[in-house]
Amino acid sequence: MFYKVLNMYSVINYDKKLYEQIQKNIEESRGYVCYINSKKNTGKTNSRYEKYLRYKQALYTIHKPHNPTKQKDDFNYHYEALVPPDIDIKKINQLYEQFGVQEDYINEYNIINEAKDGSYVAIHTPTPIECLALENLIEIDQKIEKTNRFNLSKNFVMHNHKRYMLLPFLIKSEGAFTEAYAIANIYDIGIITLQITMTFEHKKVISTPENIPRNMKIPEVHLYKSKKNYKSDDFWEKDIVSNINADGIMEHYIKQLSELSNIPFEDDRLNRRINWVFGDFDKNKRSELQDFIKHNKDLYTSYLLNGTKEHSNRYFPSEVDEILKGFEVYKNKQCIYMCSPTFSILTFGSTLFYEKAKEILENHEKESIKQKAYENELRKQKAYEEQLNLILKKQTIINMFDFLRFYELGFIKKYFVRNLLQNTSNNQYASTEDYNLLRKEFNFLKLQYDEDILFSSDGSAKDLYKAILEKTETNALLKKSEELFKNIREDIVTQKEIKIKSNETNILVISSLLTIVLGYNGLRLIVNDILTKIPPINHYVILHPLRFTVALWSVLIFIMLYLNIKRWIINRK
């Protein structure tokens, strides 16, 4: 089996003053599966959604889609539907008439009594895939919470964000239904990260795609209708969409989140990022994961660069090796993580979860005969491999957050830097006050998402985060921003100096004019009261007082004009 998971991330801006209101609206809407209150160390699961699933499982038990076992002629079979006593059978029949039963379930099997003559009693449980999604979402929520508490600072975990497991959805690909998830992280700094996760199961390793991986079309998707408030019966209503890609599903969830929050949200498609998870679960094929990647270099190059088979074929083998080596973030025998600036791939090897899956599959009975009979019957029903693969897939979904949680935090940091640069390019910062605001936001970003502040201690998680920042070119963008902000400061200082000089020139001109206007009367008084009394020029001044006054005034005007022209020339330079 080859397992593929698509994780798409998007960032949504909102007014940070609405942080508490958004949480309140989502919780009152019942449009979620579960959430954890980190401050109170408590969790809550949506009881209305649980009630819906109890009725759906009862419906599939009573009106089973087909016989759960392959019947033999020499055996007698008897089936009895086991449903909880509080289930309303009349309502079950009404639901069957209205919605029927689909193939969106798995058949769980358990022998509870085995006799020597070959007869046995077994419980077949047709479990809707949404029940698996509920179980997985609760475990994912717990996994992320543990990851946060173990690695991140207490202040960040307790006060800076709230996480909601939103309603899941189903996808149908290659004739089989698989579960898919949506997670919303609401941060008090005014952003929401929305993550959608889709799972795909393949019988063998997929080939290098002919089309761009991001634009992969999903044949059929079952989505809950978007509502402002959900009752248990509302979850039966679904929109079935054909040939939709991940971006289309993301838009649906942004719309749904807007309904739940009662606040209109929008995102920029250019800010979306994709993480792929590959699971090489073919048994006894490769002892080391690196061998798998060596045999599928073009596949990895295609998904890391979002290219097609044609694009991959343009590279020389040495270039492909260099690309893959350059994108490595983490590596061991059974797990490799690679990051490009916009895409990343996490790969789990065939033996990483295999032993643990076998342990989980055992029923822990002391009687080895009963255990053997259980496993043999599972194999006869072709259910053993299904159960094994189910556990492997679940382990993949849960454990991928050891990496993806820190990828998301790096994604937030890069988004902030890009957003600041975008605002700068739009000339939103033209004054000293604007620059100070820009610098404040930038310093907040550096402080809030700096690895030494964000993480509670040194360790592999902190090293992983630092490596992700480097490979996604977030650090390079941060350095570029620093240089740009320095240039902006220099430009603002220069503009300020020019304005000061311009004001000084205006003041000088005005003062000069006042000096000239007022100076004429002063010069006339000087001529009449002083110069007329100083020999030997007093005779000439008495004869021509106006001539002397105008001459002195003209000299004063010339000096003022000369000084202003000289200052204007200096300011121009």
C-alpha cells in the first residue's frame, strides 16, 4: 500500500479585537468536532455530532449494505442487529427512506466465541468513516496539544491561540471513500490558519504526475452544508461536489468558518501552502527509506517543485540529486522530511509503524488458540490487511504533526514578513509615524516567533523549526526585510531633512522680506538722524537724503537676495 496525504494551509486576517467573539460564536454554533481549552486543561466534544454518528451507525447496522461475510454452503448463518436501546427505530427507518446507506463505512470484525466444531460468534460493526474521522480528530487534537506543551513556551500555549477541529469531509477516489479533516488555529495577533487534510490510499506507488500536483482533481467530495448553527439532524445534509481541487475545498471551509464565526473572512490564494505526506507501506521491500526515494526521484522533484513529469525530465540526474539534497530538513532510516520554499514532503518508511500496528491489532487474549482463530478468520475475510492498513494510516495521520506543527509556525512567520513587505511596496509607510509602526510590527514578529522565545527549551523540535525557516527561505526573506527597512528609514530621514531645509528657506525668505520692508524706515531714520550729523558727509546727505536712503536700501536687498539664492542652491544639492 502507498499512502498519500495532502495538507493545505491558508492564512486569514481578522480584527484581533474580535478574538474572544470568534471563539464564542464557533462554540455556540456546534459546527466543530472537538477542541481543547489549554488554560483549563479540559476538552470538549460536540455531543450533537456524536448523536448523529450513533444514529448513522445504527442505521448501517440495521440496514446493512451487504452481508459482512462470504457465506459457505455447508454453514448456517444467522444475523442479528445489535443497537443501543435508546435508539429510536422509527427514526432509523425514516432516515433510511430519506438518505439510504452508502459505501462510506468499514466493516470491523471481532470473534467473541469460538468452538472446536468450527462454529463461532462474531460481531460485525459497519462503522461509518465519519466515526473514524471523529476518533482521529480527537487524537490529533490531543497530539497537537501534547506537542505544544512539550516544546513551546507556556505563554504561547496558554494565551496566544485556540484550536478547533472543524467538521470533517469525505472524498471518493478510485471507488473508495476516505476521511478528510479541517483544523482552524485562531491566534490573538489577528490571524487564523486553516488546514485541510485529505488522505488517499493507493495499491502501489503513484507515478510522476502528468498534471501539476496542486491542481489534482478529486472525483467526488462530500461536504457538510455550511450553516450558522447545527443540530444533530443537520449533519445528514451534504453537498456532493465533483472534480474539485484542494483550493476549491479550502474556499468552502473559509465560507463555512465565516458562517460559524458570523464574520466575513477572505484569504489570498497566493499565501496558501501545501505539505505532502507519503507512506511507503509495502512490507519487506526496503529496509531504508532512502532506497525508496532513490527509485522515485522524479516523483519527489515533481511534488517539491509543483511540476509535471515533463518538467522533471528536463533536469539532469545530477541536478535532481542536488535539488533533493538541498531540500532535506530531517533524515533517518525510516523518516525523511524535505522542504522547498512553497511545498514540503514528509515520508514515512514501511517498517516505522509496522510492529506497533501488529501490536494494536492483537486482541491481547491469553488463549493463543483464540488469538490464532481470530487472525485466521480475519485473513479469510480479507480483513486482516485492511485492519493493518487502517492502523498504519492512523499512525501516519497522528505522527505527521510532529513535523507539521512546526511547519505551520514557520508558515505564519513567513506570511507576516511577506505581508509587511507587501504593505511596504504599496507605499503605506511614508512618514516617521508609519515607519515606527512598521518597525514595531516587525520587532513583534521577530520576538514572538523567534526560536529562543517560542520554544521552552533546546532540542530536536527547535532545531527542526530553525531548519524549516532556512529551507523555506523565511530567514532570507527576514534579512531582506531588515535591509529594506533600513533603506526606508534612510529615505524617511532624507525626506524629513529636505522638509526642514525647505521650511528654513521659507522662514529666511519671509524674514528677509520683513527686514526689507521694515528696514527702509529704519534706514531713513539712520540717514536723517545720524548721517546728517557726521562730518564731512553730512553736507551731501542733507542735500540728497532720499538718494542715500535708497542706496543703502538697495545694498540690503542685494545682500538678502544673494543669501537666499545661495541657500536654495545648497538645498538643491
